[in-house]
Amino acid sequence: MDNRTDYYLLLADIQGSSVLSARQAESLMTHLLPALERENLHHSVEISYPLEVNYGDEFAGLFTTPGPLYQIVSNLRHALKGIARFRFVVVHGRIGYAGGSIREMGGPVFESASHALDSLKKSRQSSRWIIGDEATDLSLTALSNAASSLIADMTDYQYAVFRLHQEGMKGVDIAEQLGKDARSVSNAKKGGHSKTVIDIEAALNAILTSLAAHRASTHG
């Protein structure tokens, strides 16, 4: 790592962390820390500085490419489902100091991310992307906020159906696995807007994959 290279910073904070009881905070960390470690291991090639918790209610990591970032967010959101929600920003830029903890690095990328996260706290949105041109950033932000909002509105059953649908399972197989009838699963898909979320997330990942390919071609 060095302060002459651009990185992709994922910075997130837990919503409502200040009102969590000691038991809730312990449960949060019991789920969050292993989830961060799983992502660090799975995406070790793309990571410049591993995801870690800092300041108690924030977690962050630095990446060399934007490709896996939404999938990481999706995985972490699933790991914390029913426990806590988080808001996040993804920013492209340079660090100030290549050493110490992730927050000690500072620099333009952290300044931009901190301002963006503060802005999110004052709004009802859950994410913001600042990694490309304005049109790309607006598209990524709108798509990720739409997906987050729809997922947040799902019932537990709708979410369970959505996750299996997301994995590519057919309705009849989902019904069998969940011990439900096919009509119930179909209604859950429609009520939870499962296909809409899957399409939104596919569009998000397609944009990020395209950006990653462009970066690889210009920095390779």
C-alpha cells in the first residue's frame, strides 16, 4: 500500500448502535466479526486492508477493485439480518498514510467517506457511491438504496423465499425446502418483490464488474 495509489474504501456504520443494550451489542459483534472475516478470506486478492471494526459502531476496508463491493455488502446485510442494519458509503481515492489502523491512514478517500456518511445519517438513505462519474455514482446509489429499502420491508418469510430465489432455486423447490405450498411461495415472491430486488442487484453488480474491467485494463 502507498499514498500514491487510488483505493476503494467501504465505510459503514451500524444504525441505532447508541441504543443497543449490552446483550444486543454482544450479539451484534458475535455475528459481525465472523462475517467480516469470511469476506476478508473470500476476497483476499482484492483487499488492500481487511475489513475491521473501528470506533465501536463502524467497520471499513480498502479494496483494489470495485467488483466485489456490493456482494460484500449483501453478504454482511444477510449476516446481520434481524440483529442490526447498517448504512454505508463506497469512495474511490487516495489514503494519507500507509500504516497503522485503517482510520489512522486518513487522506482524501477517508475525508470524502466521512462527509458522505455524515450526510447519510441526516437522510433516510442507506448508501452512497462515489467511485466514478456522476451518472455512474447516481445510478449505483439509487439502485443500492432501492434494493435496501425493498429488503428492509420484507417479512421474515418473504426474505427466506427471496434468499432461496436469489440462489437460483425454483418455486417448487423453495416450497419443498420451506415446507410451504407453491402458491404461498409465489405470493411471497410477489409481495416481497423478490425478482425486482434480484434484477436490481444484478444491475448493480454488472456496473461494478464493468468498472473493475475498465480499471484492470488501464492499470494492468
